Amino acid sequence: MALAMGYSLYIGSGTAVRYASLVDAAMEIKLEAAIGHLWFEEVISGDRHEDVSGALAHIDKSAWYARVMLEGGENSEGTIVPLQDPALRGEIEEVLVKILEFRSIADDRWEASEQSGIGSEIDQRFDALFNDLLIQADIVETELQSFMAQEIFRFRTIQSLLIAICLALASLTGLIFRNYNRELKQGISALQKSEENMSTTLLSIGDAVITTDTEGCIVRMNPVAEQLTGWNHSEARGLPLENIFHIINSKTRMKVDNPVAKVLTEGIIVGLANHTALIARDGTEFQIADSGAPIRDTQGRITGVVLVFRDVTESYAKDQLLHQSEDKFRALYDNAPLSYQSLDEDGCFLDINPAWLNALGYKKEEVIGQNFADFLHPDWKPHFEKNFPEFKRRGYVNDVQFKIRHKDKHYLDISFEGCIGYLPDGSFRQTYCVFKDITSLKENEVERDRLVKAIEQANESIVITDAEGIILYTNPVFEQITGYSADEALGLSPRVLQSGEHNEEFYKNLWTVISGGDTWRGRFINQKKDGSHFTEDATISPVFDNAGIIVNYVAVKRDVTEQLALEEQYHQAQKVESIGRLAGGVAHDLNNLLTPILGYCEILMADFDADDARRESVDIILRSGIRARDLVRQLLAFSRKQTLEYKQVSLNQILENFQDLLQRTIREDIIIQVTLSPETGNIMADIGQIEQVIMNLTVNAADSMPQGGHLNIETMPVELDEEYASKHHGVKAGPYYMLAISDTGHGIDDEIMERIFEPFFSTKGEQGTGLGLATVYGIIKQHGGNIWVYSEKDKGTTFKIYLPASHEQPAEVKVKKAETASRVCSETILLAEDDEEVRELARAILCRTGYTVLEASSGADALSRQTDHDGPVHLLLTDVVMPEMNGKQLFELARGKNPDLKVLFMSGYTDDVVVHRGVLDEGTNFIQKPFTLDALAAKVQNVLDQKTRLGPQH
């Protein structure tokens, strides 16, 4: 009896302790696995910035608890005795297998973390395996609790029987009873402790636990069950489970059958459906996952049911969101504007979305299973076949462009991006690719390239800025003009070009116009990168977006620096031409005035005796007239209207012959250096006129160096091209010889430079006539050349003369010296001159020589005198320009009456008027006013001595 009592106490206390530690271990399995799962998800999603090894350590700890339940072991709570029951050992071995499988899939998911995500296959396997693990661990925990409850119940039953037997035999077994009572107290204490441990374990379980009897009435509830149901243990004890545990289907909202009845009747473990919701006492709804298991005694009889469930509202919500996300993804896939396709390992279509079909016009059944290469342009098919293996190896492609065939046979340009999907073992699964139609974009790119080329090849400088005025683009002309490269200009403001020539108000007004949406047109004086200034005409316009907001500004600018210089040259030339025309007209009138003055002075000088006191006065008048004549000749030289004697001459030879005269003329404190080109430098020129040019320029150069200096004279052959000619007014492209005369004098101011070739403009005060450089200008222009002056203040001046090169022998203009009449003059001369004073002088000179003179004041008068004269008329001496009838017309009419009539033309106008304007033919006998007595007499005699011939008289 004592042995039975002791055995019962031992069994009771040992069972409580053993099963309590195993229940704890089962809960730790779930806890560690749950922590590992949560931690792993947070690391994958980026919510936890820690290493994944921490999550894996929790999973490994879960496996450790499963092993010690099989093999035994120690933890901080004490010794864990291994399971003995074969069924439970089988259950926990299955738990361990699932933990290890869960650990393996965690490793795979971490390695594939870049490709995996919510809804991916590996993610779904990971979560499914975790749920299976928890369910299996729940089953083990529930069965352990059931075994524990059965053992405690059996212990109490045995204990009660033993107490009854002991009381009946108390009188007989007092001593034994005292010993038994002592051991019983120890057993009860152990049992109470075991019961306390079991209660503590039950209370510590994180899941809700409800146990029932065989009638389905509640025996026990832990705090988690109380919290979820809203019922406390004392109120619920003895009530049917249906009164406390109200469950419905969260989707259909229909009542769900209570699992306890099925467990009691069939004796199997029953789990609830995934969409089961628990309605708490206060109406709160919890989404739960649970299972019910039978409680069996040692004979295997069902003594009740243990119901274990947990709140999965949060995870259920996540699952629902996941399903919604999957639905949205599918809707996005089906309705996406981008075309999607997936290919198998051979490049054949597995799937395509509606956008793909709409873009290319096919039906799905016409595409699935076909090879992608068969839909490409023939030129692109080999590229795909060559590069698809590389795509599979690399795993992704970006912005691959090719042409794909539309069902109606035309081709579209598409831009393609894709990646490879892999199976858990790393093998190829399928491609995931999208493409978009860029046909219009390609066409726009072609148009844009065309516009860019047009902008880049434009002659204007083009600048595009953003709305704040920061430079975004410049074309090559901008770089050429400003010196700033495109890279240097990008990011800068156009203010970098400001020269300081415009005030702030100028730029403020500009900005007000363009920022107000209008176009500004105007002229800038800007500064290049090297600091030099240039002028440009600009048009700056705002660019608007579709909303009417200014997003850019475009400036189109044209460099007009050279144009302005040409315009200035042109205006200067026009001014000089105008003055020249005026000078030519003045020269004609002066010649008519000087002709009688000089003529009568010569007559008087010839008539007066050598000792006549009047000769001195006449001589003074004569010298003044000669000075006036020379002044007129200078005016004619400036206006390019004097008669020149052109010859093919060497510019070098002229300088060599003239060098001695220069050395004697220029002061000794000026060093003259002459550098002649190795080439002879042949030009068509009047030698005397070129010598006059050299003398005028060298004398001016010497005057600019009062303290001495250097005078350099240089010749050089040059070729002036079309570009040079386009930038210099009046210049024709071709070969030239350059004559440069440079000094180291004080230079020329800009104001003086503008007027330097004007006649009567002089910087020498009363000492200068102002005709020196004007004469030089006229001579060079009359030779078909050009003259340019370059000067800087205090740095000297250079005159560069360009004379056309000559390679042919021209006909020389022969000018004979006047000879004094040496024969008897008895011929009759018809004199026609509208100026009375000139006519009287000519008549007097001719009569003194012995000629008979028929005097007429007009062409008509001359014809009348010819008709009235009885004898022959040998020579017509006529002014070229007369009212009503000019000299040429008079000669033609007069020669009609007298075919042998000779003619000598005279004029105060110039060779340019009488020859080049068609009044007379070139080579006609001509004498320029004013003429001297001897010159006229000699010229008349020379013409009369010529043989008579038709055509112009020579």
C-alpha cells in the first residue's frame, strides 16, 4: 500500500515536471520561428537595417528546441526530458523537418532577394512553409498539453483512492499512515508545483487555449483566450463552447460549424478554414487560425478537446493586401500602356499583354508559341539570335532598339528593356520584358537632327537659355565669334559678354520685354573672351510651353562688326567721291578762268621789252596763275580726272631710282630702310604719279617724327581673295603688289583717321593745303588700287597700298612735248568756244602765229561761219562741252561739208568726261585748259601736219 502511494506521488510529480518543460519547448519552437520570420521579412523589405544572420539564428534556435525535445538537453529553465511517446516523437520529428526546410528556403530567398518580392514564387513558398511549421508545432503543443492534463487527472484519481484506503486502514496502519502522510504531503506539494508549472505554462502560451470536457463544455481558458473571446475563465467554465466561441466565414459572413463536435465524434485534429473570424463578446472581430485536438487518457479514450487558436488579423490583412496587390498587378498587366512579353529559353512567346497585341495588330493565339525572331525586321533577326544567349547569361538588357513587324507588314521602331526570371535552383525560368513604340520619337529625332544641323550650320549666332537666362545651348558660330566653347558657355549667363558699353537701364528694358512675352530686337556692343569688342544685331524671343509659361529664351544674333566697318568705308568713299566730283567741277571752271589769265600774261611777257618795268607785275600774275593751275591739277588728281601716261613698270625699280632723292629730302635723324620683294613687281602706272605718292607719304611720315625715328618702305606680292574683297569696299580679288610705308611717329587719332583723305583737311595748320593725302588717294584709285591706313596713338602709322599686278604689255599713252612753231602758218582755223574770254585768248594766240581765224560762240554759229567762208577751212578748234551742240557733233557736221577737215578738241573738263563718258573717242587730238601760248601753237601745228584720214584725228 505504501509502495502504491509512493508510486502515485512519484508518477504525478514527475509527469507534471516533464510535460511542463516539453510544452515550454514547443512554445519556444513557435516563438523563435516567428521571430526569425518577422526579422527576415523586415531585413528583406528594408525596414530593419541589420544583417540577415540574426533572423537565421532565431530559426536555428527553433530547430535546437525541436532536437532537445527528441534528445533531451539543458536550457536556462532547467532540464528538458526527451519525449517517450512514439506518436509525439513522430510529430516533433516532422516539426524539425519543416524547420530545416524553412531554414533552407530562407537561404534561397536571401540569395534571390534582388529578384524576389511580394507575390513572387519563392516568397509564397517561404510564407506557406512558415504557416505549416506553426500548425505542426501547434499540434505538438496541443497534444503535449492533452497528455499533461490526462496524467494530472489520472494522478488525482489515484490520489483520491489512496486517501480513501488510507483512511479505512488508518487505525491499523497509523505508523504507516504517518509515513505515508509525510510522503503524501511531499507528493501533493510536487503535484501542486507541477500543477502550478502547468498553469504557468498555460498562462505563458502566446496562443489562446480552451479545453472542454466530453460534452463540449468549457473546462479551462487561458488569458489569451479570455482576451480574444471577451469572456473570463470563471464566467465561461461549464458553458458550451458554442456560447463563447462564435466563429463565422469572413468572406460569406455565414456561421462556421464548431470544430469541437467533429473532434469528439471523429477523434481527429480539425483545423479552421483560412477565412474564419471570431466574434468577441463585445462584437469585436478577430481573424483567427486554429485547430482542435482530442484529449486522450492512457487507454486512448477521448476525455475532452483542446482548442488552440491565435489572432492572425494582421497577417490576414497582409495576405488580403497581397491578394489585392496581385489582382492589381494582373489588372495593371492587362491594362498597362506598355507592351509586355515573356519568352521561354528558346525565345518563343509564353505570354503577352493586350497592349502588345494592340500595338502590333495580332491575336494572342497567332503569337503564343511562335519565336520572337520571326517577328523582327530581316536585318534585326540575326542580331537577336546572336545576342539572346548573352541576354540570358547577363540577366538583363536596357534600351535595346530594333524594328518589329506589324501584322499589316509595316515595321515599328521599338525600345526594349527586360530581365531574366530564375527558378529557386538558379535555372532559367522565363524573360520579363517590356517595350514601347518609338517610331514617332525616331521621326522626331530625325526632324530634330535636321533642325540642329540647320542651327549649327546657320551663319547667325544662336543661344538658348532657360527661363532664368542661364545658357543651355550655343551653336558653332557663337563659339567662333565670342571665343567661348560650348562647354565653357553652358551654365553661364549671357552677361559674360557684357562690354560695359550699355547701362543697366538698357538691360533692364530688354529683360522687361522678353519676360513679358514679347520679342526684343536691338544691337549689342559685346565683349569676346579675349576682351575685344564686337557689334551684333540680335533678336531675342521667349519660348512657351503648352500652358503658356515661358520655359526658354532663344537669341539669334548676327555679327555686324565687319558690315559696319564696310559701311563706314563705303560712306567714307562716298564722301570722298562726292568731294572728288565737286573738285572736278571746280577744276573745270578754274581752268576756264586760268586759261585767259595765263595766256594773256605770256602774250604780255612776249610783247614787253626785257627792261620794261611792267614785266615784273605780269610775271607775278603769271606765277600766281601757275600756282593756281598746279592746285587745280592736284584737285584733278584727287578726283581721278587727270590724264595719265600708263606704262608697265617695276615698282621695285621706281623705288630704287627714287631712293637717292628720298635720302636727300628726309632729315638725317630719320633712318630709312627699304625692303624690296625678290619679285620685280610689274604694274601699269604713271611713274610720275607713283613717285608723287611715295614723296607725299614719306614727307608726311617724316613730319610725324619730329624727334627722329625709323621710316620703313617695303614691297611684297600678295593675293587678295574673295573673303578679303568682301570685307573691304571697292576691292576686287586678284594678284596685287603691296607698297607699305611705315613710321614710328606719334600716330593718328580716330577722329582724324575718319577724314584723313578729305581734300583741304590738314593737321598742319596754315603750312598745309590739305591736298597731299587727298592727291595720294586719287592717284591710287585712278590706278585701280586701294590704300589703307593703320595707326595707334604713339605707336606709329602704316600706309598700305595695293596696286594691281600686270603681266601683259599695254599700249603706251604717248605724250609729246610742246614745240614752238617753226614754219609759216597760213591755214584757216574755225574756232568754236562758248566762253568769250577763252575764245578771245585762243583767237589772239592763233592770229599772232599767222593763222586766219573764223570765230564762233556756238556750234550752230560755227557751221554758219564755215558756210559763209569762201576759202577752205583746214582745222576746227572746238570746245568739247557747249550748249545745244557739243564739239564732237559739230565736227561730224562740219566734216560733212569738208572731208579733209582736221579737229583739235579743248576742254576745262577732264579726260574722264571727254573720253570715258563717250563725248570723244580715246586717242582723239585734245588739249587741256588752261594752255599756254606755246602749247596751243605747237598742238595746232602738230595736228595740221598730220596726214588726213577718216575717223578720229590724231
